[in-house]
Amino acid sequence: MRIKSSMLVLVSVLLLACLCPRPAEAAPYDGYTYSYWGEAVKSPIAYLPSRAITGLEAGTGAWTAPGDLFVSPEGLLYVLDSGNGRIVVLNQQWNTVRTIEGFRNGGKEERFNNPEGLFVTGEGRIYVADTENRRLVELDSAGRFIREIGAPKADVIGETFEYFPRKVIVDKAGRIYVVGRGVYEGLIEFDSDGQFTGFMGTNRVQFDPVDLFWKSVSTKEQREKMVQFIPLEFNNADVDQDGFIYTTTVDKKTFSPVKRLNPSGIDVLRVNGEIAPIGDLSMERSAFIDIDVARNGVYRTLDATRGRVFTYNEDGNLLYVIGQLGSQLGTFKNPAAVESYGNAIYVLDRDLGRITEFKVTRFGSMVNEANQLYSSGKHNEAAKLWREVLKLDANYEMAYVGIGKSLLRQGEYKEAMTYLKLGNDREYYSKALGKYRREYMREHFSVYMTGLIVLLLGGAAAVRLVKRPRQKGVAQDAVS
């Protein structure tokens, strides 16, 4: 009997354990955004780590200091295993599709030498920045050699120029853009035939007023020992569907580590707000080392300082933050590259030789969809989702702004003012206030005019009444 009772108790406990809801898995990092005033505000997690893979788990042997990652339109993951001088291709199930360890060039077997950059076109052409071999290598989708592009040659290039390509991107027209080590003139541009056409998007020289003063009063020998005023070099780049090039720079002095270059090399990055896309606003500034451009103008930057991924929309508004440095799943030791595909974000860790996949949460999915509708001009549809976002995060300022702009378009100016004020959007609040004033005056014009006329008539009558006794008094004095 006792054994039967014990068994019944055990079965009951197991059933209760199965029926009770499991607690949500805690994230190894906090979610947050920044308020209008630059204060960090807690926010729900937009993406959670789902899985990770190393070279050993992929069956290719350990990845040694992998330097870059690229996800093709078909969802294939190309890992640049820099230390081993090879490319490993994985499918979405993380099975190894192929490994490119070398290629045959003119009857000779060749290998990469510490390559740092990788790019794959929509047609499957693979471009590798073969850094220590000082060249670009183009391969077909199967890894067969097509051509190599050496150092640029032109009269504008000095004799001391050294060519160490670090990153490479290719636009739809076949133009090739290279980030070179120690190249301060901007991106190195080649045409589709591999001919050098010039430099693009040079960063402006940054002047330190204090250093500038001391240089002006120093001797020639002292000036030669001081830090030279030279432009900052780009460290990474990506290209969007419209051919605009996004670049990153480790810039801890100014507020422009991200640029969006048009075909003329002019920065046209939109910053709609008080805070530019610079990452964290703490004393130790973020150092962006990679950028991934997704659809609808959304882009993600990878911060090496704290191991975080910042996601911005086309207006430069921060949508959410994921990741940090650490040893748990979802944290990094030395992040090197960030890519995205569908509802997943991938981060490559150089020191751990590992890729971590992050999957979108309900909160992140609603933010992504609302932002997509918002960017497409479907403000009313976006407003419905923004209201759902506010149920999960009552401090999400962009949701208030999205709802406010929708109400403004619908002519609900007073209510729009309430939401735009909560979202701290001063520009659109002023627009809503101006329209509300005009509408209010149109609706109440007759009332105010009637009141004004009555007031004027009443004033005139009062003046007459005051004057009459005085006139009578004057007349009586004249008679007497």
C-alpha cells in the first residue's frame, strides 16, 4: 500500500510539473533604448540567442581567428576562416556545403594569406580581400578562380602607398569598393573590369582645438613630434539595394562613426532626432567595426567595446540593442562580424571561433513589422502595431511618435499632440499644434467674432452712458 501511495504521489508531481508553465529563458544581456534626453531606458529583449556553432561542430575543424561572415540571398553562411586561409560554406541547417581551401590560378595551386574580407554577389560570385597577398580574388560559386585584382595604379597614388585590402563590397553594377589598411583617402573604387577609378567618400580631417593652438605656437621640431591631423580611415562597409554605401569608422571624438554615401561620395545618412547613431552614450564610446544593411533602410552596427549590436531605422532612430561581452550563449569574447537573414541575426566571434544565431522575439517582431509599415508610408497600419508595442514597453518613444504621426495624418491634431509629446518629437508636435490652432479658430471663429462684436458694442454703449451725465451737467452749468 505504501509503495502504491508513493507511486501515486510521484506520478502526481510529474503531471503537475508537466502542466505548470515553464519560466521564460532569461537573456544573458539587458534590452534598452535611449530616451530623448540621452538616458538609457530598459526595454524588452528584441532577439534571443537560439544556437551557436563552431568549426569542430560543423565538421571542418576549428576555425582560427575567423575574420568575416556573409549571408547570401539564399541563406548560405560564408565563414572566412582567416587563420586557416579558407572559406567554409554552411546552409541554414548548419551543415557544411563546401570548403574552399585554395584555387588553381594559371596551372598553379594558390591559397589565401590571412584574408580579412568577404563578399558574395547575388549571382554567387565570391570576392575575397586576400590581405597579406595584397590582392582581391574573385571566385565562382563553386570556388573556381576567375581573376585577381592587384594594387591600384594611378598618378594620384604616391610611391609610399601600400595596398592591404581589408574589406570588399560590390554593388549591382559590378563596381568594387575596397577598405584598405592605412588608406585615409576613402574607399578604393574599381570598375567592373577591375580598373582603378579613384577614391570615394573621404572622411573629413578632425581638428582638436587644443592641439591646433599648441601647433601654432610650437617650433618646427616640436610640430613634427605632435599628432598629425589626418582623416580617419574606414574599417568596414556594406551596400544596400539602391546602391548606397554604408561605412563605419572608429571615431570617438566626433558624432559620425556611420556614413551613408551616395554615388558622389557625399554622406546622406538621415539623423531624425537629437541622438545620432553612435551606439552607447556613456563615457566610453562605442567602437563600430562592422555594419549590416537589411531591408527598408534598417542597418545594424557591431560595437567592439561592449560586444553589442545596435539596430537603427532609416531615420537613425535606435530600435533595439542585443548582446554583450561575456562567456554565456548570446555573449562574445571578441566579435568580428554581424549579418542578418530573415528573422535571424548572426554574430561571428573571432577568439571563440563561433557563430551565434539570434532569433526574434514577439516584441522584436512587432517592432520590425511596425517599422516596415512606417517606412512604407502605411502609418495607420503601423499605428495599430505601435499600440501593441506600447503594451509591452510603455517607454518606447518611437511607438508614441508613430501613433502621433498617424493621428496627425487623420486630422486628429489634439490627440496627435498628446502622443508626439510623449514621444518627445518636437518637430511634429509643432506641426500638430499649428494645425490644431487653425482648426480650432475655424470651428470657433463665429463664436469669437460674435463675442468680440458684442464686446465692442457693449463698450461703445458704456462710453455713451458715461458721457450723457457729463453732458447734462455741462448743460445745467451753462444755464445757471
